[in-house]
Amino acid sequence: MTERSRSGQGLRTILLATVLAGGIGYAIQALVPPLLTRSSYLTFTTFWSATYLVVSCLAGVQQELTRASHSGSTGDGYRTWRSFTAVVAVIAAAIVLVVFLILGPRIFSTDAVALVLALAVATFGYCLVAAVSGALYGVRDWRGVGGMTIADSLLRAGTIGVALLLGASPVLMGWAIAVPFLIAVIVIWAWRGRDVAAHLSLDVGRGQLFRNTSATLVASLATGALISGLPLLLRAFAPDASEGWLASLILVISLTRAPLVVPLIALQGYLLVQFRDSRNHVAVVLRWVGALLALIAVLGALAWWLGPLLLNAFYPRFEALPGGVFSAIVASAGLTGVLCITGPALLAAGRHRWYVAGWVLSAMVTVAALSTPGEPSVRILVALVAAPIAGAVMHAVGLARTRAVAAI
């Protein structure tokens, strides 16, 4: 099998896994709200948002390990990988525990301590998921990557279903979201771990691995603020928005952005490997970005027309929103998706600083827009659209400089 055919097979495997996992996640986001009260839904979606804000931040672990990992004959990188993973998992869980014990009463209206403990366990579990996934991507074990993606989502659907049957208390729902990370990594490591340990090679030592990961973690925190953590930011920085309007907006953001952004998030490792091994990855980036923007233009127009009708039909208890809001949310998702393409390209070229700068600028614009005085709906929509535009411009400058250096 040629390298191109192996890459094509890898893309098909990851896309299939992403479609299945995305469908499961989308079903959870779509089917759970009608089963909960408005207050319970806000607690559920806030915990979900907090969890995936942490997940998005820790994606930097996966990205750097993907970039650094290669398939070798001796497995000489395994011991470094193992010690690095253990240290990062413990530190991350401790940081999340301390930070959210302070913020918990403001974010969670009930059972704050229990929910924060569940969040810390989720953090530890996802560190392991990120490290194993990074190694699987780096050695091009596409079956293992796909298995991890599907296993995590299937397990979460099952645990949330059980929690709903047992009464859907906030604590039960929180643990139902958190525990699958640990179970998934145990299952996948039992299946693929021996091969990873035998063939894993790293192109940097432990010290450089920590330094590079520190940079990607900063960018990943900003990524999480723009993607998974957005509902959390909206509650924190727009407390003057009415509960009904905010619940509807968060519902639409969750349902609209998921099918657009989640596939690109899932492809981060694949894109990084492909850009890393491509002779002219800037041209490949431009093709991906062009296709995405064309798709978003069509979907934005459809959202303006169909969005209000669908919201009223499927969620009549939620407050109505105008078509322009739906279109803005779709545009925001597409522009955020552009950052999910340009980011791996910069990492593949070793441009960690430009990668970080783009995501951090986007997060800063988000917080700044939400913090300005004025009508909350206007502030929120400006933040949704302006933030990813700013980050995309920064990444474009970094890619242009990369291309200019390569041409010298």
C-alpha cells in the first residue's frame, strides 16, 4: 500500500469515526434539553461546557505529542511519553480542582463541590485520552484513533442514558459526562497499547516536550474559550442577558456549531500529520479553507431561513430567535473552523508562537466584546463573529511569513 493510499484510508477511518461520534454528541445535545427543566438544562450545559473547555485546553497535549511522535523500530520514546503523560495528568487535575473550587459557586447553582470533583476526574481521564491519541496519530495507527473517538462517545451516551433513568440530578449527569474518558482510554490501551509501546519514537526530549506543550496548551485554552467553553463565557460575562434568551442562544450554538466545528477539531491530528509531511502545505491549507468558506456561505443563508422555524418546531418551550442570529452563529462556526485548519498548519511548520498568537487574540477579542457596555445580544453576536476573524488574520500572517521564509 502506498503512502497516499494509507493517508486516504486514514482520512476515511477518522471521518467515519468522527461522523459517528459527532452524531452521538449531537443526539445528546438535541435530545437531553426537552427532558430537563430550564434551570437543570443550564446546569447540564454549563458542566458540559466546563468539561469541554478543559478538554479543548488539554488538546494541546495531543497536538504536540502528535507532532513529536513517529513510528520507530525500538520504541525508545515510550518511557519519556509515559512519564510525561503521568506528570501532565496529575498537574492538570490538581489545577482544575483548585480553580473550579473557587469558581464553582458562581458557575454551578447547586452541588458545586460534587460537580467540581467530577470535573477533576474528567480532566485526569482526558489527559490520558489526549496522550494516547497523540501517540496513535503520530505512529499513524488510524484504527486506534478511530476506536478512541467512537468508544468515548458511545460510553458517554450510555452513561448519560443511565443518569436520565436514575433521575437526572446535576451530580449524576456530571459524573455521566466525566467517567467515559477513563473507561475509553483503558479499553483502547488494552487493544492498541502494546503496539504503541513497541514502536513509539519521539523527535524531542522530555524538557523540549514540556516547553512545546506549554505553548500549545496556552493556545488550546483560547481554543476552548471560542468553542466548547463559549456557553460558560456567556454566562460569566453576560449576566445581564435574560435567562430565556440566553438558554435559547446556547441551545442554538450547541446544535449549530457542533456539526461544523467538531469534525475539524477531530481532524486536528490528521491535518497536522499531513501538513507536517507535505512539501507545500500552505497550498493545501488554502484549498481546505476555501472549501469551508464556500460551505459556510450556503449554510448561513439556510440558517437565516430555516433556523427560527426549526427552533419553534422542536423546542417550543425555548424563546424564539430571529434568523439573523442563526446566520451569525453559523458564520462564527465557519470562521472558527478556519482557525482549526490554519492552526495545525502553523504547528506543522514549527511556528508555535504564531499558532498561540492567533488563538489568544481570538479569546481576547471575545472577552473584550462581551465585557463592553451595551445591549447583551449585540455584544454576544459581535464576540461570536469578530473573535475568529481576528485570529484567522493573525494565522494568515504567520503562514505568509512561513511561505516567504521557505521561498528564500
